[in-house]
Amino acid sequence: MTTENSAPVSGSIMVVGGGISGLTTALEAAEVGYEVFLIEKEASLGGRVTQLKHYFPKLCPPTCGLEINYRRLKDNKNIKVYTLSEVQNVDGTPGDYTVTVKSTPRYVNSNCTCCGECEKVCETEISNEFNFGMNRRKAAYLPHNMAFPQRYVMDSAMGKDDREKVKEACKYNAIDFSMEESTFDLKVGAVVFTTGWQPYDATRIDNLGFGRYQNIITNMMLERLASSNGPTEGKIIRPSDDKAPETIAFAQCAGSRDENHLPYCSYICCLASLKHATYIRAQYPDAKIYIYYIDLRTPGRKYENFYAKLKADENVFFVKGKVAEVSEESGTGNINLVAEDTISGEKIRQTVDMLVLATGMQPTCAIDKPAADLTFDDEGFIINDFSKGGLFAAGCANKPADVVTSNQNATGMALKAIQTLRR
Ligand SMILES: Cc1cc2nc3c(=O)[nH]c(=O)nc-3n(C[C@H](O)[C@H](O)[C@H](O)COP(=O)(O)OP(=O)(O)OC[C@H]3O[C@@H](n4cnc5c(N)ncnc54)[C@H](O)[C@@H]3O)c2cc1C
Ligand code: SF4
Ligand code: SF4
């Protein structure tokens, strides 16, 4: 593509991670004419936002925005998407990188119509990671109803008998178990890492009882419970007995701002708990919600207004205290909690039906470091070194962020990648 006063567009850009940040970077670069390789390790694009019911503060479903991005992606011949793929190595210098990519087979080709017949006959069931293990899924599965690409996956855990059954059930000749893992090189001028975040492992926060008591869940589990495509089809119920909760507490900063866990503020979990209060209020108008916090961080006018709305709600109570201890009430499954009042230092005791841990974000790179010449901070976020150039990070690979900030950052890094190619 050429425009007046501009040099011809040449060279390719790689984006590693197909969440909302990766989609934005890829689309912004591709829509001004650059060839983009988008590498996603999961079977579907969209990343973590596909697991959310609503976005704060507008409370709209993330699927709306994703659908628009998927349409832009389908319309754009410049983007080549590789799902079930990971980068093995990045070699070279700005403007001239060789990236080694490994792809694992989906065992399903483009003939798939998502008819679901393979799923019906498949007997192998696996814990459903998309719903944080709160239900099980078949080994022949569609990651979720908004998956992109809309194409089934045959899990490698599927046994021989099931493989025969699913093949027989497929009337479209879409299942192909001869597909193999492949490793290949791609030449690009710049790479943008948008590998995002993982929920902090709540089992590591010993004093908050996650994993020991069934009615203590994480904020991301609550997102899945509240989502119509989640394990309870949108009903927020207690894991121990499916009871509708009448009192729910939130423990803010669960593992964040804590030298023993994540020393930084995760930025989004105050707003996420406020949003979760709206989910609960919509389902259970009489439920009482208690938010235990150190400080409430709701930066900017829109987020402050959102907080003000919840503050005015007579069933939402804000308690300035950090939850320090939890136990289970014998026979009821209720949760006893003890919090320290951060001003008086006094102990507050309360028993609730359910406790939600507002766990924070850990960069994926802290757990799975890319083999590339990148600089990381002590927590595993990628630091953008613009003097070196060539390799960049956007979204939650770079810092804890909401979607708006991630998208702004992702657009900026598309520009940095383009500048590398044009130097
Ligand atoms: C409880 C909770 C609620 C939230 N609610 C909201 C909200 O209402 N509004 C809002 O604005 N924000 C919300 N957020 C924040 C929002 O989830 C993030 O801003 C958003 O997910 C950032 O997108 P991302 O693309 O940077 O990362 P991710 O969504 O994590 O996407 C990263 C992608 O990269 C892929 N990937 C990772 N490693 C590799 C690799 N090595 N190779 C290839 N691919 C890889 C992943 O599979 C994933 O698809 C919430 C967060 C939490 C914890
Ligand atoms: S793989 Fe075949 S049977 Fe399964 S959903 Fe796709 S078309 Fe249907
Ligand atoms: S956003 Fe709120 S809950 Fe999350 S770490 Fe920061 S202060 Fe704590």
C-alpha cells in the first residue's frame, strides 16, 4: 500500500497473544497495509475478556466489541492467524527477526460447521479450564460459544474409541487425526508481545482459605458463574449446596499489594468487585454485599461515577478493613471472616454465605518467559525499551490494565512496530 508522501509499505509484524490487546495491535497495523502474523496459544482468540460477563463501567458484554474486531479481522487479508501456536525463539535484530513457531494440531479442518455431533458421541470428559474447573467439558469441544475461529477442537486426551466415534459422527469430513505438530520459521521486522495475564494463584494466599472451603471463590470464578455461557448458565449460587447467597463479602487486594505475593496494585480488582456487586444486585435484590478494602482505587471520572452509584446502594456496604483470617462455620458451609480495621486496628468479625477473593493479575511472562531479547521488571512485566526497538509489549504483558488502557497501549505499540519497519 502506498499513500501520498509515504514510502511503500513493506515488511511484516508479529503479534504474540490474541487477546484484546493483540487483536488491537494486529488490526491497527494490518489496516494500514502491513502483513501481520497473529500467534495465539489457545484454540480461540479473545483472551481473558471472553470469560467476563460485562465490562465496567458501561456493563456491556465484551462479546459486542469482540464481534466487531472479528469482523475487521475476517475482512482483512493482511492478517494470518495461528491458533494453538507458541513462539519458541526470536533471533535477530530490529527490522530482521526470525521467529520459530510451534503449532499443535486441532484435528479439525475448515469443513467444520459447529454442528456439535462429535461432542454428543464423545464420552471422554475433562475439567473445563475456561470455567476454572467448576464443570467438565467433552474432549470434542468448542472452547465457548463466541469462539473465533468457530471451529471445534479434538483434545489430545481423547482415547482411541472416542476418536473412532467422533470421526464417524462427523458428516462433513472435518476431523483429521493425521494432523501433526509443526515447527516453522517466520521472518518479521518487529514483534509485539501481548501475552496478557493470569489470575494470581489464590491457593498461595494461605490465610484466605481458597481451596480449603468451597464457598470461597475468586473474582474470575464469579465472572464465570454470572455468565450465561458459564457452568451454572448465569446463576450465582454457592458451590457447596447451590444455595442463592444472601450475604456475600469481597476481600479486596487478595494477594495484591503484598510483598509475599504481588507487591503491586492490580489496578482493576476494585472496579471488578463493584461490577460484581451489580451482578449480585440484579439477581438477588435483597442480598447484602460487603466490600472489605484497604483503599478503593477507581481512577478517573467514569470510574469514580461508577463507584458513587454503588456507594449510594443501600445493600452494598464498604468496610475499611483487610480480611486477615477465614474459617468455615460447621454444618452450614458459611464463611467466618476476621478483618483488621485499618484505622482503629480493631478486629471485625462477620459470617457470610460466600466470600469472593478479589485476586489480581500476574503477567503470563512471569510464569512463561518468552525466549527473546526482552527486559522484564521484577514482577515479570515486559519493559518497553524504545532505544533498542524491534521488540515491544502491550496490554497486560506490560502492566496491569483495564481494556481501554490496554487498547490505547496496543495501538501505540502497533505504531512503534511500524516505525521499526520504516527506519
Ligand atoms: C475479575 C476481573 C474482571 C475484569 N473486568 C474488566 C472489565 O469489566 N472492564 C475492563 O476494562 N477490564 C476488566 N478486566 C481487565 C481485563 O481482563 C484486561 O484488561 C484484558 O484482559 C487485557 O487484555 P490482554 O490482551 O492484554 O491480555 P489477555 O486477555 O490475558 O490476553 C492475552 C492472550 O495472549 C495469549 N497468550 C499468552 N501467552 C502466550 C504465548 N506464549 N504465546 C501465544 N499466545 C499467548 C493468551 O492465551 C490470551 O489469549 C478484568 C480483570 C479481572 C481480573
Ligand atoms: S468436527 Fe464435524 S461433527 Fe464436530 S462440530 Fe465440526 S462438523 Fe460437526
Ligand atoms: S485495584 Fe483495588 S483490590 Fe486491586 S490491588 Fe488495587 S487497591 Fe487492591
